[in-house]
Amino acid sequence: MRLKGLFSPRPAVLTGRRLYAAAAEQARTPAFYADMGAADTVEGRFELYTLHVVFLLRRLKGQGGAVGEVSQALFDTYLRSLDDALREMGVGDLSVGKKMRRLGEAFYGRVKTYEDAIAALPDRAPLEAVLARTILIGQEERTAPLADYAIAAVESLDRQSLDDLLEGAPAWPPIR
């Protein structure tokens, strides 16, 4: 019985995994694809997963202590999921590293771009521009509903208590 505890993930790691699962579940909501115009492709799903993970990381940022470990576990789980997805799609072992590097660069670019866009609110133009460039490619006229959702998601996460969030169940807004 004692050995089981030695090999169990730390609570912060489990929380990070639960947060990633919640982000992935939300990103898979059919309304993003059917109603809002997100491409139901590998790239489109990557962008929606990334959007939700970025919002969670933003909310956890600067909280200190064990929350930093949760943030790291969330990020690590996100990366592991990308790696697994590439392998399931048949990307060879020798190519996975290169593709992961490109995806990592894309992720960090998205983090900076979304942070800047959120900081610019209530000016919606930067947020709508990044959503048009990343999620709604070729459908720029459809950015308003997704921007509304993104703003509501940020506000919802900001209102949610840290304790509730660390239960692994972020309060996402409804998709309209």
C-alpha cells in the first residue's frame, strides 16, 4: 500500500490534468464549429484548445505557491496531448520534435497575442483580429460572437474563486 503513494502524481499535477481536460472538453463543444465557424480540422482544434489553455494560464498567473505547480502541470499536459496527437496521426518519431518545436513557438506567440488583446479591452479590435487570424481564417465577418465568448470566458474565470478553479472545474460561459 505504501508504494502506491510513491508513484501517484502530486495533487497539483492532478489538478493541472483536470484543468486541461476541462479546457479540451470545452474546446470540443460542437457549437464552436457548427455555429461560430471554427474549422473542424486539426489546426482549428489546436487553436481552440490553445485559446482555452491560455485563458486558464492567464487566470492562474502570478498566484504563487502551489498554483505555479498547477500551471506547469496544465502546460505539460497540454504539450503531452499535442505530442500524443501527432503520434496518433502517424507523424514519425524523427519529425515529432520539429513539429512540437513549431507548435510550442505558435503557443507562446498566441499567449503574447491573447494577453495583449485582453489588456486592450474594451477595445475589441485586437481580440477580433487574433481570432480572425487563428480560429476563423477566411471568416473574419464572424468574429463578433467568438470575441463575445472569449471576453465572457475571461470575465467568468476572473470571477471564479481560485479555490473553485483549483477543483479542476472552470466555469466556462455558455456558447451563443
